[in-house]
Amino acid sequence: MRIAILGSGAVGGYYGAKLARAGHDVTFIARGAHLAAIRERGLEVRSPMLGDFVVRAAAEEDTSQVGHVDFVIVAVKAYDNGTALPMLRPMLGPSTTVLTLQNGVDSADEVAANTGEAHVLGGTTYIATALSAPGVIDQTGTSRRIVFGEVFGELPRVTPRATAINDAMREADIDSEVVGDGRVPIWEKFVFLVSLAGFTGATRLPIGPLWADPFIQEQFLNGCREIEALARAEGVPVAADRIEQIKVYVGTVPGTMRSSLLIDLSQGKKIEIEALQGAVVRRAANAGVPVPITAALYAVLKPFESGEPPGA
């Protein structure tokens, strides 16, 4: 299978490396020092629990040099979509499938605006990786899970293309699952992620001290309930016990866990606020769903959208 990875950082680079190691013809779309490192030394994955490896594969900055591919994984940060997603077009053939694994619930529509709905699958991923140096990805733990499916047209349905991609990923040692309605895993993660990112970002604290305070914990869960209500208003059948699932999950994670938004914020980088809290506020206004907690988190974090706030 000819595969391109649009966004070859910690997440996209990891999955692309696994697929290349399994024998697929993978091209990494990258830039700068990371591009140079992949070309010169290959892409290295350091994984103490699953084993280290290096793959040698093509790497390009200009997607017009790639040609048509069978499959594209989109893993760029959502705030780069305006410049990144048009790069998909030169790689599209009549049967190319594009799977977005980006945070948020707007990504599939934004990808489809550049490719047409017929090319698009949507999904989400659970993984702990970091780009520790150009050409080097560090993996913490063993999680490498992708849940995905069709997101447009009649749902639920599992299509042959989704099954073929799922088979390829599982053969590459990726914990992949195809579902009949790809919107469900996207929104189920979103229900949790918006509060996780919002509360850890606004307080500059990991989850542990927040969850230990009964009042903060309840407000965190109320934020999750706002987004659950929004999902149902939009017709997405998230699990009936989603809030209980979140309570159980947070009780099992290390108290040191930080959201990627908090990590980016602490490093003075751009944050995905518009893909998370901003998307909730906009969609809720259209649906008539009250989201006061999420709106407050949006207001607190919005000055930091581009990194350092104005006047800092």
C-alpha cells in the first residue's frame, strides 16, 4: 500500500514508522530539521516497552513530489489546517482514502472541504509519544490505539476500504479498530478531552490535584456533561454511560498526566483551543445547548492561542 503521512511528528510519524516497518511504501511529509533528519538517518522510534527501531523511508516537504497514494493519515495540529490540508490534493487519486486522527470534531469536515467527502474517514488515537529530537520519536508505555470509521453518508456501516486499512494497521502492530460510525469515538474522546485540556490548561496543573478536589472534580465532569449533551443534540450516539467511563478512567491514570494543550502552553507554543473549546462554543450556539463551563475555559485560554499572550 502506498501511504503518506501528513504531519509526521510524534503521532503521525510513529504510525507511519510502524507501517513502513511492516513493508508499506510510506512517504513522510515533513519540513525543516525533522525532514533533513529523516532523509539522512531515517526515522527512529524509541520504545522501552515495545522495542526500538529505525525505518528508512521517503520524506518530502512538497506533496506534488509524492504522486497519488492509496492512503493518507492526517496528524497535523488542527491550527495548521489552513496551510496543511490543501497539501492533500496532489496526492489524491480516484480511490485514495484520507484518515484524519486530529483532535476535535471539525477535522473530518475540514478535510472533506479539500478532498470531497467520499475520500474521508474519521477517527481518534490514544498514544503517548513525543518528538524528542529531529528524526527521533519517544514512546511512553505501550498504547498505540486507533478507532476509526466512516463519517459521511449512511451510518452505521463498515466499508471494505475501512476493513482493508484496519487489517493493514493491525498487521503493523497497531491496535486498530474499525467501527460503523466513526463520529462516535471522535465525540467520546472529545467529551473528555475538552475538559481535560481546559482545566489542566487554565490551572497549569496536571490532572492529579484537580481530581483530588471534590468541587473541581464535579465541575470537570459538568464540563464533560455539557459536551455529551451537545453530541446528542447533533445526533451522535455516544455511550449512555460516558461520564461514568470517564470517572473510572481518570481514577486509573497517573496524577502527573498533562494534556497536550498544557504541554504546548508551558512551552509557549500555539494551542488547539479553537479545535476544542472554541468548537464547542460555536456548535453549542447553533444547537441551543448551554455550555457555561466550557465557555469560561475558552475565555480564560483564548489569549494564549498563539503562544505568548498580547502584551506579555
